[in-house]
Amino acid sequence: MDPKPQTALNTAGVDSRKAPARRGRPPKRAQAPDTSETILDVAEDLFSKHGFYGVTIREVAREAGVDTALVHYYFGAKRGLFDAVFLRRAEILNADRMAALERYEREAGDDLTVEGVINAFLQMTLEWGEKGGPGWKHYFALVAQANANPVWGGETMTRYFDPVVYRMIELLKRAMPGAPGEALFWAYHNLSGALTLTLGETGRLDRLSGGVCRSGDLPTAYDNMARFAAAGFRALCARN
């Protein structure tokens, strides 16, 4: 009786005669756990510098050291990648800001003030800008672009940030009973412009002031912004 044929083993002890793995999209578990995060980090950096239309999937893949098919596998087309970049930190920031507003509401009770509401709204943005590292710097620069872009920016800001803005407006109405809604939204419009310009840290202020002021001095920037915005909200609401 012939002996059973022995299975051919490679040096790793694996049956070398088994059929090769199927080609096509690699399963997610076969990739390093942080591959998608690496892609998001690279895309965030590039989008923050060049905007939505100035970046290609091929460029993101090259900088991330992956094949373009893998970027498409995780995120689909470029808009899907962009949305994933925006959503990743928006979820964190919105949760933190909403919690800060609710915490202030609990602590202040019936003594809500305009300054208190605005400070609560800005607090977590300042903290992430100071301590979040390069990734948050890139993200805030991207938010600054989105807030000023008439093509894709308005829809993007609406999708990701409106709930927190409405919550702030609700508290401001309680801090200023009888304040006209129109005035509150115009005042927020002005605060939003100051906020996103500050988030961009463009260095414009540094050059304009001859170095007396620094756009990267976030604590001073936010303190000045909060006081300036509070006076603006009161002035607009009083006029109406």
C-alpha cells in the first residue's frame, strides 16, 4: 500500500499547495489597525492647505503610503473622504461644546449671562486648539476655509455645526429676554467670522501689528473675542 503523500510545507509550516488568496479589495482586518486613521490624517493636512478642489485621491494615497484603491475602499469618492475628515473631529468638538454649554446652564441657573454663554461656547475650541496637536490645527484651518467657501462650505458647516449653534442661541435668548432672533443671528454671524479667522492662525495679525499681537496666542485671542462678541450681541439686540 502506497504511503499517503506528504503535504508540501513552506518554511513557515503552511501548506504551499493551497490555492492562492483571491485578488481584489483587501479585507479590513488584513490592514494595520490605524491605516484608515493615517489616511484621514494625511487628507486632513492636505485639505487644510489646498482646499477640497486642490487635493486628489492619488495625492492622499501617495502621502499616506497606500494604494489609491485602499482609499476608495475605506471612504469611496473624494467627497466621502472629505466628509469623513470633517466628521471625525466634529463629533468630538460638538460633544465637548454641547457638554460645556449644558454644564454652564446647570451652574448658572437663572443667572445666565451673555459672557458666560459665549465663553462656554468657545471654551472647548480653545482647549483643542491649544492642546490637540498638529491634527487639530489642520482641522481648524479646514473649518476656517469651509466657513468662507460659498460652494461647499456653507452646506458643510450646516451639516456638522448647527445643533451647537442653535443651543448657544437658545441660551442667549434666556440671557437677553426679548432679544430679536434676527439680531441674535447677525451677531452670531460676526462671532463666527472672528472665530474661524482665529482658528486659521494665518499670521495676518502678526504682520499687521508688527509683532505686537500673535495669531497663535489663543488664550488672548479667545478672551478678546468673548468680550468683543458679548458687547456686540448686546449692542445689536438693544438697537432692535
